[in-house]
Amino acid sequence: MLGGCKEAPGDVSEGVGQEILRADTVVINAKVYTDGSSSDVREAFAIQDGRFLAVDSTAAVREFVGDATQVIDAQGAVVFPGLIDAHVHPSLGGQKVLYMCNFAFDTTPNQLANTIEECAKAPDAPNWIVGGQWSSNFFVDHDIASPREFLDAVSGDHPVFLDDDSAHHGWANTKALKLAGIPLSAEAKDPIGGVYVRDSKGIPNGVLLESAAGVVSSIIPPYTLTQQAAGIAAVSDIANSYGVTAFGDARVPEMAMHAYKLADDAGELNIHAVLYQQSYGHGGEPEPLETVATYDERAIEYGSQNLKTRAIKFFLDGVPTASRSALMVAPYTTDAQHPEETLGMQMIATEELERAILRFDAAGYLIKIHTAGDGAVRVALDAIESARGINGAPGRPISLAHAGYIDPADLPRFRALNAVADFSPYLWYPRPIIDSVLQAVGSPRGEQYWPTRDLLNSGALVNGGSDWPAAAADMNPWPALESLVTRRHPTNGTASKFWAEQSVSLDEAIVLWTTQPALILGIEDEVGSIAVGKSADFILLNQDIHNIPIDAISETSPLQTWFRGRQVFESK
């Protein structure tokens, strides 16, 4: 594949008293797209102490070759900088991959029942059967009279808790509800920011929306620190296999921060990770927001060269699926299961959000706000505007996660307020979860989702993110890149498009995984491009995405991934 050899130094000019730097590694005869786009292409680069020493022509880079230099002849292979997944949940994903009872998003009731029964009967089955993920429209598409009793029939004596594809909602059996103290009575009171879905008699039926899911999930015994660290290390390897060398973990409780540090200290984390600390808890009832000083203490304790920890995440609303929990400007559709109009849910009071953004922005924290509905986007932008007026503009970029629905009046405010449209998960092409969104939001507004073209034209900051394991089957960025250009499903061969007018060019799409997220995550001096002084993170690809049909980009994969000047992945 790629040749590595020792090579004698070339003809190097040495000035009087000047020591010529020698590289640890050089890569020559490559096609190096320095930021992934076609705007700057080089032939070679040199690496010393894990950083790029030179990026130039093959002839120029040969001058850095010494007796101990590893010389890699790329033989024309394409090289990109390591990619950045700006919004993902690796700490949760690692647990899912290693320990949970899993099934596909499109699983049928019979398939799901068989899977849960197999997990419950396994000789090494844990007490709690935890897993997922059922589709957002599962209970719209399938008539299940009592979801909790459906699980009771196949779970034996185990309590069961299953996430949906958005990772916002849960499904539990009767034993799990009882262990959580949820009364099986019409008198059961919904928690703040959540809903117990009920049967015809008003009794909770096992489907748990938003914070109601947290009432159950918060009592499930957590995986041990060692188990969580192993899961994070596994996701580091998974990310590297897709060419990802940096990510933002979008909700990290303290135990997960400790697990990251454990994996990093053990040398098992080949990734730059920005950890957005959890706010207000994540159980049935919100907890008081801790002081900035408390967040600082954790940031210091768990931070490292690879772990950036001065970041915080706020959940302002839910998701615009059948649950109708994202906060919208105009009401959702009504139907037999949802006969009353609703604008969705607002999880944090407006005044409280404004105070929190003001405090953490003033303290220099990276801020991410979950805003899946256009109503939540507006509330968040108002809070940012208030903070900018007091703390000064432009300030650090503040990310609005899942900002796919944006009222046209609010779109120019992104650039004006240095707010980021955090495009995650990969939902800008036709797929089943989109069907649930369109049914809930209605037409034509529902189709006006993910205005990429309009945002870029306005000069707003945008980044890509998988949101895995929520809504995305994996962290693979290449199908997402393709579909931002085509607005078609990248793998099923259908011709239908989703809001085709919002298509962008390949050059515009690729930087949403390189230079843009590096800037947004505050690590632009370290990653995002192949440039002198930056961490030597790069990938050698199986094809040149700038010289193939656009619908072949989804088949892209790394031949090798390098992190800090070390090879950390090689395709088999």
C-alpha cells in the first residue's frame, strides 16, 4: 500500500551557527488537501515531535530528512487533515457498543421482542436490560396496546429500559417503572419537563418522554469507571477508523469526565476531545445550576493535553418528532394521538437561561445549547444577544445544537451574534426519522429543515456532527458530506431530495468537518488543517473525493489515520 523506508538526507543548505531541523517522519509524493477543500493542495509534509514541521513540495520537504527520519512515499495517495465530529456522545456510544442490548432503528415489534428475550435469557445477562433504539414513529406505526406489558412478556424478572432513536425518550417495563417509584395510577404526576404517556385509563403505559425517561434511567446502576473508560477507548478507535481525530462530547457528567481522564492517562485516547459538562443534572427533576467555580474545579481536575473541559451544555427543548417536545414558534399538527395543539416544551426558563449564558460566557466557557425547534432557537438567540450586550461582542462562538428549524427572521442573527448552527445529527436527507418530523411539524414548514445554503450565504458559522448514538447509526462522516451536497439519501439509491435548494458545494461541506469546527471548539491553533505548528493529525484516503462522482463520496474510508504524528489506524 504505502512504502516506508530510511532515506539519507538530501542536499541541505546550512547557515553558519544554524542547526538544520530533522523530521521524525516525512510524507512525500502525496496529494495533500490542507483543509480538505480543493483550495490549497501540496505534495508533502514533515513531522517533528507530533507536530507539522513543514508543508510544501516533495523537494522542499526532503531537506528535513535525517538519518533517523521515517520517509513515507504516499505514491500519489490523497491526504486530508483529521476530521472533527463537533457533536457526538462517545461516552454513551461506548457503553452502547460494549454493554447494551441493541437493535436497529427500523426494528419491527417482533424483532424487538426477540432481541429483548434473547438478552434477558443470556447466561451473563445483567439485572437491568438496557439498550435501544426504537424509532421515533414506533408507536405511531405499530398499534401496541400496552408498551410496558409488551416488554413484560419477554423480559422475565428483569427491569427493562430502552432509548429511542433520538436518545430523548425511554420505554420501560412494569418492573422498571415500579423500581423508579412511578405510580401505576391515573394519579401519577408528570415530572417537570417530561411526560408519562398513558393508556385509556390514564395509567402510565411505559413510554417516557424527555425528563420522564430520566426518572427511570437515573436509578439504573451506572457502569463502573473502568467499564466507562473502556467504552471511551473503544470509541476513540471507532472514530479513528472513520478518519476522525477530534470530537466534542455534547453531554458529559462528572463520572464520564473521570473515565475520559482514566483512558487518556492509560494512553488509550487517540483523539482531541472537548467535553461539554452537563448542566442541571439529567434525571427526573432538574438540579440547581452549579457555580462557575465548581465547573472550573472539574475542568482542572480532568483536563489534559487531549481533553479540553471548560465547556458546558444546556438542554433548552426536546425533539420535533412524534413526541412534539422541541419548542416551536407555531403549533405542531394535531391528529388522533395528539388532539391538542402544542408548541412543545421549554426545559429552562427564559430568565434562568439568560443568567446562565451571561455567567458562563463571561467566564470564557464554550457553550452549547440544545435547540431543536425554531422557538428554542429564538429564545437562545435572545439570551446570547443579552449576554453580548453586557459581556461584549463578538465573544466566543456559542453553539445552537440541532438548529435545523430556524425562523427566517432569526437566520441573520447567527452571524450578528457569533452564534453557531450546530448541524447534527445527519438529518438533511430523506430517512425514517424525517418522516416522523414531517408528520409532527407539518407541510410546508416541515420540509424547510437544515437551511445550509442560507446560513452559509449569510456568513454564519456552521459545523457538522453525527450526534451518535442518537439518530445516527454510526460516526461515519462521509455519507453526511455527500448528502449535504446532494440532499439525497447517500446509500439507498433513491432520487428523492430534501429541500434541494439548500445544497452546498463539496468544498463548502468538507470544511464543516475541518476548519469550521476547529474554530468553533476553540482548538483552531491545534487542529483542523495540515499547517506548520499544528498537531500532526491526518488521514490517507482510499479515493480522491474531489475527482469522483459525488454519489461515490459515501464510499470513502481511510487507509491510515495518524494522531499527533503516530499511526493509530490502518485499514485491513
